[in-house]
Amino acid sequence: MACFFRRSIAAQLGRTLQQSEDAFIPALSAVAVFKKQQNADFKLSISALRTNGILPSNGDIQMQTEDLAAQLKQDSVVEDISAGSAVVNFKVNRKLLVQKMLEPFGKDEDEKYGLNSELFHTLKRGTTLVEYSSPNIAKKFHAGHLRSTIIGNFIANLKQSLGYNVIRMNYLGDWGMQFGLLGAGFGLFGSQEKLKQNPLQHLFEVYVQVNKEAENNEDMKQAAQDFFRRLEQRESQAVSLWQQFREITVDEYQHIYKRLGVHFDIYSGESFHQDQAQEVVQQLQSRGLLKTSEKGTGVVDLSPSADMSSVCTVLRSDGTTLYITRDLAAAIDRQEKYNFDEMIYVTDKSQAGHFQQLFQILLSMGQSWADRCEHVPFGLVRGMKTRSGEVVFLEDVLDEARARMLHNMSQTKTTKEMDDPEDTAEKVGISALIVQDFKGPLQSDYTFDWDRMLQTQGDTGVFLQYTHARLCSLVRRNEGVEAATFDPSLLLEQTSITILQHLLRYDEVLYLSAQDLQPKHLVNFLLKLCHLIASAHRELPVKGSSQDVAQARLRLFSGACSVLANGMRILGITPVNKM
Ligand code: ARG
């Protein structure tokens, strides 16, 4: 494992500079594989040593680098030491590299590979509440909700693999005027029959229809307001209709989430925090934080100089609460119920201001844990369309991904016989959606492109799945050949060394992702791994090699396959074994 080498290099550095070896670990990193040939495996950043006070920060950095390199010696682990530009490079013993990196795969520890790295020892692994997906009942499920769903799932998976206690929460938009409209409109345009058959579609249809009607029909508007008031007053008929809408919607979403491989521990929603929101208003009042605006609304002054130049409205003039008021109540409630160490909200970047205000008001209310709340913003998706037009339902996107993938598979000569091609097409189609979404920085907008994301070559989810399936098939075809032990000296070709050098980075990549919560590090790491595996398939054949060479190569391939599968799972992709 990478740790073995990092530890051993740090130990020598510690002895040489008379420092604790731990101090060097953060300054050491595996060298990224670029072109094939590359000598150094690790580099030590001299500027990092200057920052943490191990080396004086005023000396000439290049002199310090060369000085240090000259003081270090080869040993049984380190084969070569050289000075680069402000870094000291280390090349480790080749046989040891092969042995240490591939050893854990023989011990049924495949699923934990890299996760016990000492890099993670400094993480404060407590309870993390991740709130994601959070669609609105009866309204459109837009691309932003899909992004929130897969990004939140990734963050939850990542934290969970690193040993955090993760709570996955869906916060439904299940309250507000839309229910007034829906409740009033259902009597006119709704049908229980259709609601049972196709709930999401039917609720949306009714919603669109009432909205249109309400535009120039005052009676309709009034009816909607009346219905919502009945709902707020907990009038039983209104509540039971609302409840039916909510339950049916959650049921339906659960099916779709299952297809996506996503689940939630808790389905909460805005409706849960109605009463608490009023209590929050009272607390704001008693703390002297609630001001009345000229329009008669209740506001909190957020301006630094307390001159009301920037305010946040928490109460309408009719005394009803708003989105942010419910969010304040929900956050406080979650802290009380789950006592989380951190909370992460995943929504599109247009809500960044909302969350900033939310955290600021919580802090001013004395809720100091609010500085352990974080908003993870993401950019817009342009042009998400299906063959039948604009996307209204998530299901349509999943159906289309599956249909297109099924079509592509039927056109490809190499496609294998499968028990359930639809299921494979579904999984591969979803991985294409995920990889397209995760390749760049989350904050960036991107254009949805079916053809590009489904390419088998190129950097796509299909390529990840294809590589995984191919590795599985190699392992299957050679059942019985793989042995508990292997001879590391049979894996010294550059092609295999490059793969191992790349694997040295796995724990660092996970660490980086845990820091900034960006999936791109892991996606790009896995794509690179797949490219390296493609060369290895060509250059390190198993078939036709002698028994011991075949054994050693299989170990390399099955190890790479495990890392690929583990990484894919963290991204929220279910690896397929055949395609
Ligand atoms: N339902 C909201 C929307 O679709 C997203 C909710 C985000 N979470 C929150 N706690 N405000 O825009």
C-alpha cells in the first residue's frame, strides 16, 4: 500500500532532519502518471516543509532542495533520490512496489483497499447529515434535482467509506401555495384513477392546469388560498388529500431512486417544520433580531453596519412563514434530533445566497454549530431533453438512457450474451449520466449530450463499465489459474509499474475528494486507470503465458478491477460484470 512507502520515506526524513516523521507525511505525495515512462514515485514538497516550519522559509528554495536530496540515502525501500524543482523525488524499489501494492488483494481485503490509509487518520469522523435531491411535489423534477441526487449520493458514499456515520436526508418541497392550487384544482381536474396509475404525471398535469386557470380566474385563486388556509389550520379533509399526494409521490420517487441506486434514511420535508417555523420567529423576536419592514413583513437585518441595507424576510405580512423560515426551523430540529457534527446541503448555485443567509441567521441566534454547515453548489445543465421533448420527469431521463444504451449494445459486435440486457443497459446508462456530470468542477454549467456521454471510447461512464466488464471476463476465463501467491519479479514491465504508480495515488485522491467534496478527482483517476488497463490488456496477455506469469498478471488485473469497482461504487455507479 501507498502508506508503507510514505511511512518509510518519512522515517528516513525524520531521522535525517531530527524531526518527528509524521510531520513529513502531508508534504509527501505520489507523482501523477502522465506519459508512460516515469521514474519517480513520490515527491516531497519543499515549500510545504517551509510552511510547516521544518525548513527555514527565507533560504533559497532550490538550494534547500538540493541540500536535502544530498543528505538522503538509498535504502532497502528507496532506490533513487533526486532533486527536482522545489521537490525531492523518490523512486522506490520496483519489486517492493509490486509486492506491497498487490499483496492486499490476495487477502479478501479488496473492498477496503486504500480506505485504511493513514491519510484519513486526521479526519474528524463524526456524524454527517447530507441533504440532497429534495424535489418539490407536483412541480417539475428538473435537471438540478438530478444533479443534487447524484452529487449528494456521492458525498454520502464517500464519507461512509471513510468511516463517517452518515445520515441521508431528502427534504421534500411538500408545503406552500402549490398545495392550495393542487387541492383546489384536484376537485375540478383530478381523477383518483389517474392518480393511482401515474401519480407524478397526473399531479403535474393538474398543477399545470390549475395554474393556467388561476391566471385569469379570481375565483380559482381564491379557492386555492382557501384550500391552503384549511391545510394550515389542519382541517382534516384538506390534510388527508395533501397526505395522499405526498405518500403517492414518495412511493413513486422511491422506485426511481432505486433504479438510480440511491436511498435515503429520512424523507423529511418543509411541511414538518410549519409550527417550529413560528417558534423560530418568536425566538428571533425575543433576541431582538426581528424587525418590521415598511411593507409590514418580518425581517432580519443582515447588514454589517446594522442599517437595514441588507435584510432577509422571514415572515409575510399575513403572518405566514417562508422557505427560509422553515429551513431555519429544520436545521435547528436536525441538530437537536441527530446531533450532527456537520451538515451538507446540495443544491444548484442559485441558492448559494439563501444558504449564506440561513447560516448567518443561525449563528446570530447563537447556534454555533452553524459554522459546521456547508452548502455544496453546482452549476446548470443546459439542454437536457429526451426524444419526446423537454424533461419533466426523472423517469423519462432514466428510460431514455436505458433505451439508447440498449440500442448501442445491440449494434456492437462484442456485446456478450446476457441474462438481463435491460438491467445492464440501465446500469451502464446511469453511469454515463453520472460521469458526464462529475467530470468537471461541480460549479460549472455543462451541456447535456446523449451521444457524447454514451461513447464507448472517450472518457465516459460506458468506458468505465466496459473496462470493468472486460476485467471481470478475463478473471472468469482464467478461473483456477489465479493463486494465493505470485512472484512480484514477473511484473516489472513498465506497463505494470505505471498502473501501480497510479494506484499509489488512490488514497490521496479520496482524501482530496473528502476535502473539497468534488467528484472530479475520483472520476479522472478512474478514467486514467481504465486507459492504463487498456494498454495492459494489449501488452501483458494472460492467455498463452506460462503459469507463473499468468498468475502474476491476473493478480495485477484483478487488483485493478477491485479498485475500479470500489471507486465506481463511491461515485454511485453499480459496476456490471458483463456487457
Ligand atoms: N425543494 C427545493 C427546490 O427544489 C430544494 C430544497 C433544498 N434544501 C433546503 N434545505 N432548502 O428548490
